[in-house]
Amino acid sequence: MNELVKVFEESVLEDSRIIRNGSIVALRHISTGKYLSSSNKNCPMVELSTGRFISILIAHLFESSNMVYCDDFGPNALWSMNSSTKSINSAINYGKPIQLRHEIFSKFFYTDMDKKSPISNHFRVCCYEKERKDHWIIGNYHHQNDNGNVKSQDIITLQWKQSEVNENILLRSHEFKFKIKNEDYQEVVAHDQRTGGNDQWCIELIGYRDT
């Protein structure tokens, strides 16, 4: 009987770790310990004429985009993970497309391949108001062929998939920082280089959305 109780408790515990459609999550960068975050500040961009980065002011008239960076855990580090192909609270699986929406600002996490990141000149990532398709694919960093359920505390990669782009574009952060209005922000980028330690993220389940 005790063995049956133990198996049942372990099953319940495993089930409680499953990331589901609509889950509120945080993504902790393994190498730096900081969390994927966004704020209401405009995305920085590289000024092509000088190589310096500037805060988008004029472009704000044409697009409303919020910058993405890594920081300590807090409200700005909360995201909802959604799949348009699944019903609410259905399990999210590895290898299937999802979208990330910021909980506070309700904007969608996106890779802008037409613009460079402020420091390392990779692809820029931002949050946009307009809903994007399910273009992020979650991979298990340690088991690349895993197609099971994504669970809290898994070490994952986030791959950007766009139909007209053939490269494997991965989400990355590092200790490089850019400055806006005398404040430092840890850079987050998308890149098409070899997968490395800076591409590892720990997904942490914060809660489930009420239905």
C-alpha cells in the first residue's frame, strides 16, 4: 500500500510540473542567473551610420515595440506561454510551436531579423503589440529528440522559426550589457551560430491561468 501511495504522489508531483497552454512562466538564463524580461521602454537599435545604438524615438511612430533584456526576477519577468493549436490548459510539448506573451504589457515576443541587437549585432528581439504566429519552438537542451511534455525546471532552448528563413535561430543571452538613460541592461538576442551554453534557459512554472 505504501508503495502505491508513493507512486501516486510521484505521479501527482510530475503532473504538477507540466507546462500547459496559458501557463504563466519565467525563463531563467542558466549562465547568468537572470530572467528574460521586458519593460515599457522602446527597443534599442543599431544606428547603421555610426554603429552606435539609440533608443527608437521616431520609429515609435510606426511601431510600438518594447525592449527585451535579462534582469532579476520580478513582474517584468512573467510570460504566458500559448499555443494556438491547443485548448486551454492542454500540455505543451517539445518540438511544437508556441508564442510568448508578456503578462504586464500584453505584447508578443518576437525576433526582428531586419534589425541588429545593440551590442553583439545578432538579430534583435522585442515585444510587439500585434499578435504573431506560433513561431517559437521549445527544445530540450539535453535531449534534442524529446517530444514529450515540457516541465517546470527543464533546461530548454527557444528556437525562432519563420517560414522564409532556413537557419536555426536560437535565443541567447550573455553578460554583455547596453545602456539606456544611464541604466544597464543585459542583452538578449537571437542568433544563427552554433548552440552553446549561453542558449540554455530554465523554464519555471509560476501558475496556471484561470479558465
